[in-house]
Amino acid sequence: MGLLIKALIGAFVVVLIAVLSKSRHYYIAGLVPLFPTFALIAHYIVGSERSIEALRTTIIFSLWAVIPYLVYLISLYVMINYVKLFTALATAVICWIIGAWLLIQLWNKYHG
């Protein structure tokens, strides 16, 4: 039953994004996927299974985790001027992966 509810929520979010993208306020469609669904789950699990200090560390890392997303957005913004949409999206995802990998490496070097 839990899987069905999660699938329905996911479908609702996709429909909401589609509806917003066709509306006068199409730009809000970019905000919807940033609702902290997975962050809530991660922070709840860490907070309930580990110490408050571990939760604080997770929150600080989460703040730094915005950087790979910014890298994704900036690279996509630049790439859409030069290549087709699919290629721009794929390139932006690769940039996100590189940014996330670098973040993890730096985090482990200084906090690990």
C-alpha cells in the first residue's frame, strides 16, 4: 500500500509540474521538484536513528549539496544556447555528477 501512495504522490507531482508549465506562471514548475521530500525523509531517519550532532552534520552537508544543483542549473542555462535540449540536459546532469563527486571528495578530506 505504501508503494501505491508514493506512486500516486509522484504522479500528482508530475501532473502539477505539467499543469504549471502550461500556465501563465510556468516558471513555478521549476520550484515544485525542489520541495524537500527526500530531505525530510533523510533528516527524519538520521535524526531518529543517530545523534543530534549527526543530524546537524547532515544538515550542514545538505547546505553544501546545493552547489552541485547550482552547477547543473548554470551549465544547463549556458548549454541551451549552443546544443539541442536533450544534449544540454545530459551535459548538465554530467556536470551535476562531477559537482557532487567533488563535493563528496572535499567533504571527506576536511570532515571525514
